[in-house]
Amino acid sequence: MIFDNQWLDIAVRGGLLSAAAIGWIVLLIRVNGLRSLSKMTNFDFVMTVALGSLVAGAGQASDWMAFTQAMAAMLGLFAVQYTAARLRRASDAAERAMQNEPVFLMRNGEFFEDALESTRVAKSDLIAKLREANVLDLAKVRAVVLETTGDVSVLHGDSLDETLIANVKRV
């Protein structure tokens, strides 16, 4: 207990512990690199969400053991992510096991109904993404890809370099 007043103690302790947890994450990101929170893969997304949960847990810790455990768990997440990234770069099998494939939802102005169904993307949601991407003519949509992170990429214009869609799966 820092202060005799219970409410003041709770507020100050929560603020200090949260600040310490965020400082710890900043240090871990500096060591591990910006890729840590990039959300380039589903693994990265899960890490970002888990870190948020651990920061909340650290800020709510009622004793040093719980606070230390949350900090150790953050370190563990960074270590697992670092190891997974190394494995993915070293092995195609590890890459396939850990990573989803991007999927065509649309190609050359044509909706792929089977892909929409298998990925559980509603056509109305896809049309909303097309509007967000300022698509004015469906015939100029070269490809719409559901990325491995769950993001939707809309590629539209007069032409498309096939390199951009080389690893995209058609359902």
C-alpha cells in the first residue's frame, strides 16, 4: 500500500503499474523490432490482443507476484513471436503450418460466390470494402483479396502486375 486512503492508493498503484507495463512493452519492442505489433499475420494479431490483456492484468495486479507474472508473460509472448518468425523464414513447412493463405473474393469484376461462402464474408460487406477503396466501376476491379490477417485488399485500375497476386488462392 502506497497511501492510507484506499481509493487514492488504488488509482496511483494502477497508474504506476500500467505505466511500468507499457514501458516494458516499449523496451521489448525496441529489442524485438517494430514487426512485433505489425499485424502482418494472424499470429501478430493474436499477440497484439494478448499484450493488451496482459497490460490490463499488470495494471490491476494486487501484489508483486501477479505483476511480475504479467511482465514475464509479455516477455514470453515476444520470445514465442521471435521464434515463430525465425521458423517461418527457415522452413516452408513451418510457414504453411502457421500461416493462412490469402483468398480471392473477386477477380476482374466477378464476385467469387464460393469464396465468399467458404470465408464467411457477406457480399454486402465486400461491397462496403469496395466503396471504402473508392471503386467506381466493378469492371475495373482487378482483384479483391482476403488477406491472412483478415484485412481486405482491393486492387483496381486498368492493369494488375501478376506478382501482386502470385500467392493468392482461388476457392
